[in-house]
Amino acid sequence: MPRGAAGADSMLVVQQYALPPSEPGGTRQFELATIFRAAGWKVRIYASDFSHLEKRFFRRSSDRSRRTFDVVEQGVPFTYVWVPPYERNNWRRSLSMAWFSARAFFQVVACRERVIYASSPHLFGCFASFVAARLRRKAFVLEVRDLWPEHLAAVDPSMQGGRLFKLIGHLANILYARAELIVLFAEGSRAVANGRGGSDDRIVVVTGVEVPEPVPHQPGPKGGPTRFVYLGSIGPMYGLDMVISACELLAESRTGQFSVTFIGNGPDKERLEGWAHAKGLEMVEFCAPVAKAEIYTTLADFDAGLLSFLPGEMFSFGISPQKMFDYMAVDLPIVSNVHGEVAATVEIANAGVTAKEQTPSSLAEAMEYCIDHAATLRDEFSGGRTYLTEHANRSAMVLSLVDRIALL
């Protein structure tokens, strides 16, 4: 049977943080595997069952159990490997990444799949998979979720020029130059990939989400507060200090007219929650993350979705935020402080409002606009779901990717 024919091809997806829909966090690899399998491919995901978001194992009964085991998650086979657990982004997380990378190397060497599809954010697992794929003469596809090391320097500029930055940059150069195919999530990342050895003929951009069935909006009490929600990781990259500062400004004159709910976990959650409490911001609430399968019904309970990143050039072109597409999928108006490619998408889709400047006062003004126009906000910014269907339907994009990978 020729390559690309139904049932003829097989692929191993290597991503330490890949998750099934039953868990909070990103499920892009699961969705990709589902579409590939529907196209006749055999796809297996090699991951750890230690949740980076919740800092816990979610499939093994005991942290002491170090066995590797297989689980079929809603039709998609996962192979879960134990990694050293960690609580913060310190040396223990580095050990966890190194451990996974070593195990991934031996998994790829021993596997029977023809195509190896390795995904960042950390490039160590990708590089280990690449070396093993070359040894076994398997096709290698690099998926770039976050631009390493560029994202690291954007969050902590002191890292630029350091040994770790240079090491990761060197690994990135090798991977971009030698991968048979490079999958990006933001069109703006193309220039970075090409600058590190990639080429347009080997790049495919896959963005958006699988558009769900419509979920009806659940309006709040008439005359009640405008309900803002932030859904996702609560970490330094997302510049959420700006959101809390904007809430402080609004609280001076708009108390009782708005609420902000953070849904998620992350290293900044405890600090931000303490800050909001110390400032008496009773309208700000922090909640536990929800499973991917529950995201859309959860978002239906709010009036606007907050999208925030640190100010900086990197976040103006090198990102394709999952939460933006999740908001758009249920036509939840977006309030964003992100400029560049994200702002252009929000504007073209008629999906929300972008703060004029990346400052707390400008974000507060954008939120204030939503408060003043709460009754008509969903009518004014109602283009998100239509945009996804016409321009960012992940199924259509992945099916195009299927055809490209079948030729490798």
C-alpha cells in the first residue's frame, strides 16, 4: 500500500505536556491525533502524566510508581512515562525535562512508527527525538508551540546571551535546518524559523481550534456587573500584573459594575491573589482550572474574555494564543492588551477590543468600554466564531498537514 493511503502510515507524537481533554491544559496534540486517525493514520502520543499546570500525576495511582504504561484516551493511544515531579520552574523542572528527553530518545529508537512528530515548548525532547529519528532513518517533523529561546528572553531579558540561551539557540538552529517539515502556530513565527535555518517550502502554519457546536450564552442578572474572565496559565509571560492594576483603577469609580475571574493555575497565582486581597479587590476571584472538555460551557457564563501578555516585540508576532480562539469559538467578546498579529486577528474577526497602549490605564479603558456597552457587547463583537469557521478551522488545516506529512 503506498504512503499516505488509508491505514498505511503511522506517527509517534512526542510532547512531554500533551494532555487528554479530561485534564486542564492544552490538548492540541490530542486534537491533531484525532484528525490524523480519522484520515486513516495510526497515531500514538508519548507524554508524561505529570501535569505541569496542576503539579500532579493524573493517571498513576502513586507518585512512587515509575512504570511506563499505555492508556487509550477517547480513542487516542497515549504512552505515559514517569518524570521527576516539581513545584516551580527551578532545577527540578530542568531535571524533569532532561529525564523525559532521555526516555523519548529510547522510545523513538525502539518504536515502529514511520514518522516522528516532536513538539516544543522545550526543545530538549525535540532534539533527542530528532537524533533518534535520524539513527532509525525515520521522517522527522518539528512542531513549534513557543519560540525557544526567544520566549525565554522575552520573559527574562537577563537570559539573553547566557549559556542556556546559546545552547537552546544552537539546538533550535539544528532542528529548524534539518527537520523535513516545520509546523508553526503563528504566521509571524515564520521569519524567526527561517532566520534559524528553516525555509518556506518546509513550513506549515496550523492555527485556530476545532470549532465546537454552538454554546448558548448564559447572561447574568439584569443590571448586574459585567463579568470578565481570564482562562489559562497564570504565569509571568502573560503580564497579569497589568490586569490587577487595571482592576485597581476601575475599582475607584466602577465598584459593583464589574467582576474578574481568573481560571487556571501557575507560578504567579498565589502572588496575584494576595495582591488582590491586600488591595480589597473583592470583585477579583481566582478559581481552579477546568478540563478542556468543560471550557466552552464555562466561558458561556461570562460577558468578555481577557487576553494579556507582557509588552514586547516577541509577543506581537510570535504567538497564537489558544485562549483567544477559545473565546472566539463561543463568540465571547475579547478585551486584549496584545498588539501586532493578535490585535489584527481580533480586529479582522470583529471579535473584541484591543487596548490602545500596553498599560494598566489603557487596559482599564478597554474594560470600561465593555462595562458601558454591556447590553450590546455581544452584538457589536459577534464575528469570532464565523472567523474561525472560515479562516482558522483547525480540522481543515490539519487535513492539509496530513497530505504534506504523507509525502515525507
